[in-house]
Amino acid sequence: MSFALLLALASSPYPRNDVRLVSVSASGAETVTALDDGMLLLRDAVAWWEQEMLLRAERQAWKDRFLVEHSLVNRTRQITGSPSRQSVTWLHRHRGFAGGVVDRLVEAVMSAQEAAGWALAGLGPLQVRCIESVRYSSADDEVREDGDEGWHQDEYSVLTAVLTLALSHDLQGGETEVDRGGRPRRAEGMQPGDVLIFRSWDAHRSTPVAPGERHIIVLELWQGPQVGNDAPEGRQAVLEGGLARLCPPALAADASSAALLWFCSRAADEPAAWAHLTRAAELVGGSAYLWELAAAALAIPLLDGLSAGGGAAA
């Protein structure tokens, strides 16, 4: 099984991603564009005055002593292997200053995925896990905290929405890339007010920013409780029930995501785990991040298998 899986990893072609258009009615009559099978784009989904209200919420967060004491204001880090830095402020305590914009954004996201046929109803009602104001810029001076935040998954979340607030005139880079397996897909041409939606378990990142600045709002929806006003972490880390709660309905809705299959293999029993890994191998092509996940997932089983084989031969 191990060597067959390696062969599948080495020989899988890129999956085909179709482009399609569907209509969605949420907060008006937007059109959602399916950039491919992993990303939805809502053009002009948030008006300029709604963007200003979100900025007002951020300014209030900057003055919040509770958030400052818990390092939830302008938490800045260098992105590993990138000339970019990321600064995050959590807005959960001040979403009221945005005047219902967050609620309208949630409605638009849910309507868009439903219209696109993502079939996520089996995961149950989704709640806001976190609301983050994220600023990217060139790391041309010292930052306070090292970090990773290159390719990653929003583990345990179901949907992630990225609202563009501002882009500097000299911006180069800063596009969102999503990788379901095969090769990354890049959302180019995002403008203030546009919202990009993808499934949270898919690998994603912001491409390096150099030069320029990019300001976005990130919203994650999950099966757990809505983030409370007094949450000291801003983003609840653990889902009650864990992968056993998330994976069965997620895999039923989205069996073509190699990233999800790798993720869920960690919680499955051995036969199911290998089935997930084998299916993921069929979907993976030129995905560097998913190759890393594959190596980590395969390392222990391969070593165990080789060890067992060596003992039998001796």
C-alpha cells in the first residue's frame, strides 16, 4: 500500500477546475463568480460606507485595554520565508461599531456557497469563529514576533471569507491563493469591497507583498459557538468533538479536496486513514504544501512498514 501510494503521488495529473457563474441574492443582487471549484468571488459586496464602519470598529479595538493586554491588537510577525509582515487586530469585541456589516457579510457568504452548490448544510448551523483585521506590508524593519502563516489551513473552520478593504497604489503581490490539490489557484484583481470565499480546510496563503500594503478583513465560520465579546484568544482554538464532528459531513460535502483528506486522515482509523490518503494522492499534483502534508502523513506508516519488512526478510 505504501509504495502504491507513493506512485500515485508521483504520477497524479492536475485536477480540472471549471469556471462557472451563478447568481446569489444577499444584501442586494450581487453576482458570485466561481473562480474555480474552490473559490467564490463577490464583487462590490461591501459598500464604501460599510468598509468605513469596519475601520471604525478597528480603531475602537486599538484603544481597548483588554485586547491590548491579551495581545489582540496589531499582533505583528514576519511571514516565514517571505519579505512580508502581517499585523492582526481582532474585532470581536467591537463588531457592534460596524453597524450590522458583519451580520450582512455572513448572510452573503452563506447565500453564495449555497448558490454555488457547495452543499455544506450537513455541517449544521455555522457561527462566527473570528473576525480579524489583517494588514500586510513589506518587512523593511524589525517585527515583534516570528511566525509562519505561509501556506496553512484554518483548521476546524468551515468557510473563510476575505474582504478587501484597501490596497496601496504601489502594491505588488498580496493575492490570495487557494490550493485544493494539483496546483495553487490565485485570485487576482481584487478591489476594495470584493469578498473572496473558500472552504477553510483548503490550503491558502497571501502571496508575498513587496512593495506596498494590503488591508483585509478575514471572517471564519465554524460549527462551534460564536466568539464571545470577552474571548481572550479572539479565535477559539478547539472545536468540541474535534475532527470526529467536522470530518464526516465535510467529506460528504467535499470529497475532492486533497487538503481536507490529508487533514481528516489524522482522526480516522487505519483503513479509513489509508483510504483518505490514497484518494488525496490521486488529487495531488504540483502542490508543494500538500506534498509536505503527504510526507508528514506517510512518514510513520512508511517507516513502520519498512521496519516490519526488514525484520521479516532477516
